[in-house]
Amino acid sequence: MVPIGGSGPGERAGRAGRIASLDAIRGIAILLVLLHHYITAPSAFPPGSLGERIISLISFGWAGVDLFFVLSGFLIGGIILRGGHEDGFLLGFYRRRAARLLPLYLVVLGLYAIVAPCLVATYDTRAAWLASAVGAPLWSHLFYLQNFFIAAHQSWGGNWLAPTWSLAIEEQFYLVAPLLLLTVPRRYLAATLILLIATAPLCRVLTLRWTEHFLPVYVLLPTRWDALAIGMLGACAVDSAQGRAWLTANPHWIKRALLTLGAMLATLQAFGVFARSDLTFAMIGFTLIALFSLSLILAALFLDNAFSRALARSRVLINLGIISYGIYLIHMPVFGLVHLLYAGHDPRLATFQDVGVIAAAAVITIGLAALSWRYFEAPILARSAAVSRAAPRSEAVQQAA
């Protein structure tokens, strides 16, 4: 078995064995998330204005989460495929996942528990954007069940913790993925994953018919597992000697897939399909985005061109990718607090002054995430790695961290 991070095109290793191009893709994903939450979502330009038309052209930032899902399926799937049958693998796997995800997550939950009541007492209804009582109860976040409550209430609740719905999906995926990859015989695994991918649009259609609301479609694992399974399917291809040899010898097919899927998505965006929460989008939108995301990952790893070289050398994207988890967890609390403390209201984008406030929130978010990584998250990961030093971690395991 050939580990991800070998000598193929685009696989230039970065610090501590990380794959630079994949960190850069993670950086693209977090920039898309910031674009959506900081620019698109709070825009308040009048209908038909230039600002409104510009916003409509860049209203695809929410797809950054889908890119995260596919990358997670790709990396975690690869880890399980390569080490899943080793003694003590599952214990080490979940210990590493806990060390990576839980510390900062618990800090964010704890700060919410302390700060939210103070905001409500001080700002009353103006604090509802950050700390709404509607939605998932705080305890549900401790067990990564918040996405079920969001779906049941058909409400995001307070935006401080709203983005954690995707973490709930990933944690639920971490329970399912080892069971799937370690019990299904390797010769049937690709077919099983393809079947799983095919069921997701059906789950979305049935959920939309049943609930008559798009939010449950967006936040539940069965309606989103095509992205994770597509990532795992890519990991199966890369982990197979035959699949990896084919990808190495035929990079032009990766390029064609990237361009074709990109053109299809651009067409759907131009016709406003992504702006609608409807049956058409539920059937094809998410899966196409996931397939494009996988083609982007494979292009970064196997294409030897200006694109892959730019990804591997982009220090901005690579560093953003490394601290992306921190950015994702704190970007909404920082965004809401900056607006509440400075302007006394929820975030909005309508004036040049609003642009300045948004820029300040972005700088604070990235700065805090960088400090968190250097002084909090990375030391915890180092201690966790020291505990399992007897079983050296592959580059892919480090990348998933």
C-alpha cells in the first residue's frame, strides 16, 4: 500500500510531513466559508443594485463545507484503509481525533455558556443573532447531536454555535466509516461506496418531501454522506496500487473531469440553481459539488502543472489550511461580537463602514486562530503523538490533524 504523500506530482510535503497542496485546498475551503458568512449572508444591498448583483455572482461560498467533507472522507478513509487492521488501530484513531477536535471545541462551548447569558442580559433581542434560545440545546453539542435538533426545529438557532452542525456530521461519520471500510471486503468496497453515494440524493428528496423544508436536507448525515463517501472512494483509488498507477499515468482525465464539472457548476450557478432550495438542487447539486471537490483534490496530487505547483507553494493558503479548524470554530462568534460591540446590531453589509467592520472581524478571527494553533492546539497534538510514539504516524495521519 502506497501512503498518500509520496513522490507524485503535486505531493510536495510541507512541515511535519503534511501535504502542502492538501493544506492549500483546506485553505480554499475556509476562505469559501468566510466569503459566505462574512460577505454573502449578511449582504443587505437593495434588489437590482450593483452590490446585489455582485453578491449573487459569488454566492457559492457555502460549498466550502462540502469541500471540507470530501477532503475529510479522502484523508480519514485513507488512514483507515492503510492502518485499520493493525492491533489497537481504533483506539489510536479515536484518541487522535479527540486530541485534534475536542480541546478547542470545548473551549468554544464553554465560552458560549459563560458569555451568551451576559449578551442576552445586556443587549436583549439584539443578541439573538449570536445567542438565540431556539435551536439545539447546549448539551446536544457535547454529544454532536446538534444537527438533529437543527433539523427538528428547522432553525439554526444562535450563530455562535451554528457552524458546528458540520462537525456533528463528521463525528457521526467517524463512527460509520471504520465499520464500513473494515467490514466490507476490499473487492466490494468501491461498489458499496457508489451505492451509498447514489442513496444520498434519494434521502434528500424524501427528506424534502417529508419535512417540506430544506434545512433538514442540509444538516443530516444520510442526506450529506455522498460527499464523505466520494472522498473515501477517492482514497480507495489512491490507496490501490492499480488505481494510483492509473491516476499517475492519466492525469489528463483528472484535468478533464475538473474542467467539465467546473463548467457544469458554473452553468448551474449562472441559472441560479444554487440559490434555490428546491428538488433540482437536492437531486444533483450536492453530488456535483462533491465530485468537483474530489477532482480538485486529485488534481492537486497528480497534475504537474502551474495549478498544482501554485497550490503547493502558496504560503497564504497553506497556513490558512493549517489553522482552518480554529477559524471555522471562532469565525461566527468573533463576527457577531465585533458587530455587536461596535455597531450594536447583528452583522450586515450595506455600506463602506460595514466593509471595515467585516475586515476587522476577519483579521481578528485569523489572528486568534493562529495563536490557538501555535500555543494550544499544536502542543496538545504533539503530546498526543508522543503517547502513541510506538506506532509511528503516517503522513496522511498528520495531514488529517
